[in-house]
Amino acid sequence: MTIQIPSSDQGIKPSPTASLADLADYRLDYSLWDPSNPSSTEETRRRFVNSLRSAATLGLGFFYLSNTPLEGDRRRHLFSRTRAFFQETSLEDKLSIEMARSRHFRGYTAVGDEMTLGRKDERDQIDFGYDLDTYLDRRRAAVGREESGQKQEWEEEEESLISEWRSDPELEKLSFLNLVGPNQYPSEEGHPNLVGFKDSVRDWSTTCEELVVQLTKALEEALGVESGRLVRTLKGEDDQDQVGDRVGGESELDPSRTAIKRLGPLPFCRMKVIRYPPISDPTTTNNNSNNNDSDQGVGPHKDSGWITLLATSDVAGLEVQDFKGNWIDVPHIDGEMVVNFGQQIEYQTRGLVQAACHRVVRRQDSKSRTRYSIPYFSFPALNAKLRPLSEKELKPLLDLWSETEEEGNHQREDRHREGIIVSDVPKGDLYADADDHFGWVAWKGLVRSHPKVVENFYRAIG
Ligand SMILES: O=C(O)CCC(=O)C(=O)O
Ligand SMILES: [Fe+2]
């Protein structure tokens, strides 16, 4: 595959005082790529790929995306239910779906219960994950296609699926399978403004999932790697085990590996609805939040996953760090999504695409206003093997760079020379061993972040 060389007017360096919204290179238009848009053509797709390549490999890995299916009613619907949940339900209602009650790390976390870099984050939130119903629907559909007449059996299996996994001694060893499970949704009864929340979350999540697949396909083109190479990791359809089979035969594989293979792809994602109370707002203080004047909405971090799709309300606070350590404002733009790369993409691309370091600051100037945000974090599938792209696979990109003008080369050096890696994740916990399942990385991350869940369900293994 040949890679298009970015045009020289694609200056991508933000000045320290700039707002990301003012920089054309950080404003990508999804309609150029969108396969469902009748006016997208090969030429518009190429333009999208070129912009994505610049944003990913020269820029900060943080950009706006307009014209996605996440605009309009779909977005309004979810935000209005999110506001209703935070504003109209009691703390008692909220705590009835507390994450500490879920062995699958789903549910509500109160203000001050979460830390980044050793400081409490002043926000509360509900964490959702890959919806169990969606997962079962897809498995049923897959079986229905292959062996019609089995649907009934699958429905019966629905109830016992997880306990069945636990009774398989090989699968039981794979603690990360506990990450598959149901979400905790707030009760919509008695809260007319909450009605439709569950459906809205499921719809949003499924729409995001498809959008991430599309962005990953575009990224494959942008990096000049084989089509499907990254999508397979994302979806858990990697062919590594087949390679293993050819080399050593299945009998030589670890038996737990053979057992997990039988389960098929195990997609994984996390999604949150978040509220950042305004600074010094006594009504949202609870016992956990001993520092209501703290300006930390969420401390500096890189997202640990693949690609994050973030929808924000119109209160300021999000900032991204450039490679010199300056913080750049990422203001809300109506209807647009903020997209950023996570550490698994950084790992897969050997750092050529860097995960963006970002934070949310509670500003004095937005004193009386509550900020809401809805991030969707995609991850490799739990059963994916993380095989970083080889030098050979990255050669087209490296060749392109060696041909590109001086300016581009300076920019690339800048990204590494002064880059400050801010992460509260122990390095060894971030990446699975080359031949291990991604599920272990996801598991370690959640175990580290949610001690109450570990205390309640996993004392023996935590
Ligand atoms: O709320 C936001 O705008 C960003 C949240 C975020 O970065 C995160 O939860 O990882
Ligand atoms: Fe983040």
C-alpha cells in the first residue's frame, strides 16, 4: 500500500496558549470517511486518512470529530437522562447501584471515591461495560446462523452462562472473565425524566463501538498496515492461535487457551456518565469528599485503552498536554466528539502513535455550573493477543517519514525529546506479555482502581 504524504500546510504544532478548537488540523470531519454517507468517495476517504495520520503520528493524538452518528437526538437523549440521574435521584438511590455491589466492576462511584496520581477526583459517575445482553444476542445470532433451531437452548443458557464458565476449571483460572457481566442501571420507575436511560446507554455504546471500528480501519490505512490487522485485535478475532496451531498443534497449547478459544470473541469496553460538581458546591459534598475546593476534576492521565470517544457538556475544564508539558484548552464544541488514543494503541504502534495525556480542571470561572461528560473507552477484546506491529509492518510509514520534508521530522523528534509521560499505572500492568490475553491487563487495571469491589468479591485473589 502506498501512503499519501501529508501536504506541507498541515502544520500540526499548537502554540502553548492555543485552544485546540482553533487549530484546523485538530478538526476532523467523519463524513469524509463514513461508509453510510452517500457522498463519501475514495478521494474524501483519502483526505480523512491523511488528516488522521497527521493527528495520530505528528499531533497530540487528541482531536475533534464532527458529523458522527453521535450528534443530534441520540446525544440530547442521553445527556438529558444523565442530568436527570445526577440531579433528580437521591444519594440513596445512587448508592443502590454502587459499584461495590458488582463483581463485574459496573455501577455508581461517589464523589471522592476515585483517585488519580494520589489525589481524589472531584466527580461522581456510573461505569458501564460491554452489555451482557448485547454479548448474548450476538452469540445467539452467530449460532442461529450456523445451526438454526438452537436459539431456545441459548436462551436457557443465558441465565447460567457465567456460572457455567466458573465451573470449568480451565476458565476459572482466567479471573478476567469476571469482567463479562451485566451493567447496573438506575431504576427508571418514579423518575419520568430517567425513562429510556438504559436503552439510550446501550444504543450509545453500540454506536460508539461501530465508530471505533471505522476509526481503526482508517488508522490501518493511515499507518499503511495490512487491512484488518488492528481491527482483529480490537474485536478478538486475531489469528495468533491459528499460527500456534500450525506450529505446534492445539495439544501443545495451554489448555486454558484452548478453553477460551471455544468462547469466541470477547469484546470489551467501558463507558461512563460523569458529573463534575462546581467548585465549592455544598449540595454535592459527601463524606468522602474532604476537599470540595480542589481543582482536580480528574488528574493528569493517559487513557489505558484503545480509542476514547468523549462527549462533553458546555462547561470548560478539559485540557490536553503538549510534548513540552504545556496544557492546552479543549473547549466543548456543540455536537462534536473529542477523540483520543489510549495506551494500547501506543503499545501496538511502538509509540509512533502516542496516547494523549489529559486532565479535567474545575475552573473558578465556571463556578456555578456543573460539568457533565460521557466517555466511551474502547479496548482490545479480552481474548485478544497483543502483538505490537513489527518493524516490517511499520516500514511503509517509516519510509514515508524518511521522504517527508524536514519540518515533519523535527515535529516527530519533538514528540519524543520533551515528552512527559504522566501515568499512574505501573508500567508492567499496562501491557500484556506479547503472547498473553489482553483480559489480564484490563483485570489488573480494574482491580487496582476499585479496592471496594476486590474487598467484597475477590479478597482471595486480589
Ligand atoms: O470528563 C472529561 O472530559 C474527560 C474524562 C476522562 O478523561 C476520563 O474519564 O478518562
Ligand atoms: Fe481520560
